[in-house]
Amino acid sequence: MTRAILLAALIAVPALAAPVPQGPPNVPEKSPAFAGQTRAEAVVSKTKLAVTEIAAGLNRPWAVALLDGGYFLVSEKAAGRLTIVGAAGTKQAVTGTPPTDARNQGGMLGVANPGDGWIYWSYAEPREGGNGTAVARGHLVGAEMRDVQVIFRQLPTLEATQHYGGRLVFPADGTLIITLGERSVLPGRMQAQQLDSLLGKIVRVNRDGSIPRDNPFVGRAGVRPEIWSYGNRNVQGAALDAKGRLWEVEHGPQGGDELNLIVKGKDYGWPSITYGEEYSGKPISDSATQKSGMEQPVYYWDPVIAPSGMIFYSGKAMPEYKGNILVGGLRSMALVRLVLKGDKVVGEERLLTDRKERIRDVIEGPAGELYLVTDDVNGRLLKVTPAG
């Protein structure tokens, strides 16, 4: 090849854009399993966003759901309650919900109104010997929750105050997917890959709490039939894509937050493999990032964003974002936008960083507007629309 031809070939190859500014990785010695698995090219929106505050004074809100008549249902984690919020910012506490253990990361967690007449919520349930994630449902009449049924309890019970998971997802087949954590403490962590435990799992139940017959481990002796996936750390965001497939984001340790495409019955590796390390800087397990039979994340962050609620955006109000994943970022203090090509992340953007607020949940309204809640003792419910 002549020098002129070589030069022309080099010019024809586009330069890769830099990733989002985020500082050095915590674990630089760990390398991605494939190109684009971390630090995708930074993208910049053409869409300008306007943010309107609907309500403030919410006590560490964790999730938001839409109610009829322009009302919202917000879970206030630290207060251990559900609160009805009006379009003008009025707040009314819901009565009739079970008590919660609101220490540390516990309290009232996920909340959903899937349109079947029931309200569903997850919470840290106080129990003899400790606590655990539970899911209940009830009928909301005015500001009272009636006919309350506890339909799921994570077992075993542990004395711990972290890593409850708690997102609720409602597939079109009428089931309920519940994301869970492994409770952070070492006895819980070591059960994340054990199939006789519900710690460190994503589970699937019918909406009355019964077990779907097509769950992957139904009928296997010594295995919990609720399990959908395992080897998960602390899953605080999950959503269905346009094909009805389940994706989730989970908190890693120091480094190694993950985006996963969940396939039923698969092992997602925690704590045997991870792109992170202990908060002390020590390695986890044998410091491996890949092992046979364990799934790789589609994408990971190092340093972490501390991901929480997530959606696949429809594109109704902001066509530029159609099919993108939007993730609430706590440590990153951003609404994190991921651009996909097929099942691969090809671009990342950090939105709303000027507000310097920890974003705990994001949902989409009927006209394509977004609603966010911010994680603070004076938490806010925000509406996001295109500017202008």
C-alpha cells in the first residue's frame, strides 16, 4: 500500500468521541470483556429540557406512580409511607399500609399502579429476627389503602439495613417481576448464587403471589420456584423494552454498576465476578470479571453512577430519545441517557447535571413527559418536558 493510499484510509476512519467526563476508574486493572462495554462515546442532545417542580418536602422519595385525575402516588422511603401528591403540590398521606423498617436503606420502596384495580408497593418489612423485602397490594379508596394483601416475602430474614432492591415490573402476561438485593452483609452476599435463597435475585410471581408454571426452576427440588435470575447484587431499576424483554440496572460495589439484559434462569455472577472492588480497595472473590456459565453485563460504569429507576423512552414528546434508556443517577446526580444500537450501548449522556440532585426514579407520562423524584430529606417531584 502506498503512503498516499494509507493516509487516505486513515482519514476515512472516523475518530471515536470521548466518553462522558467521569474521572478515572476505581479498578483500572479490570478490562471490559468487549468493546463498548463501558465508557461509551459521549452524545449531546439537541433537545433542550424544561424542569417544573410539582412538589417539595418529600422525605427521601423512592418511587412515583401515576393516578387518575392528574394525581401521583409517591413512596417516601424514610417516612415509611405512601403519599398522594396533587398537580398543585398538595400532599396527603395514605393510611392502612403495613409498618416498615425505615432504618438506613429501608422503608417504603417501589410503588406501581398497573391498571388492574390494585396498587402494588414494596417495602422493608420488620420481622422477628430482622427484616426483608416484602410486596403488598391493596385498593386505594380516597387516601385509605383497603383489602391489603402481602403477596411476597423475600427469605431468609436477615438482620441488615441495606440492599433491599424493590422495583416492580408488570409484563403483558399478567405476572409481576420483583427486583431484590442480597442485603449487603456477607451472609446475604454469599447466598446470591444459591438457588435455595431469595437473596440477590430477580423473582417472578403472579399478581396474587402464586407461582407461574413457566418459571425456570419450578419443580426442582431445593430451589425457590419464584427465581427468575440470580447472582444479582442490588437491583434498583428495571424496565421492559419494546420486545417485552426485561432489562435492569444494579448497584455494584466500588466500581462496577451494571446494565443487564435478563434472560430467565441465568446467573449474573455476583459475587463471583464483578468489575468493582470492595470499598476498602481490596479485591472481591478472586477478582475475576468473567467465568463460565455467568452472564456479562451489557454495560458497566466505573466509577459508579449509583443507578436507580429506569425506563425505555417512547419518543412521544422528545423523538430524539426514542428507544433510549433513561436511568436515575444518585451519585452521578444526573438523568443518565443511554443510546442503544441493537443490544449494545453506543452512546451515553448525563442530563440535568446542573441541578446537582440525586435522581431516584423516572417514569413517563401519557404525553411523553417525564416525572422524576429526587433523593433528599426535602425530596422533589419534578416534571420534565421539551423547552419552548
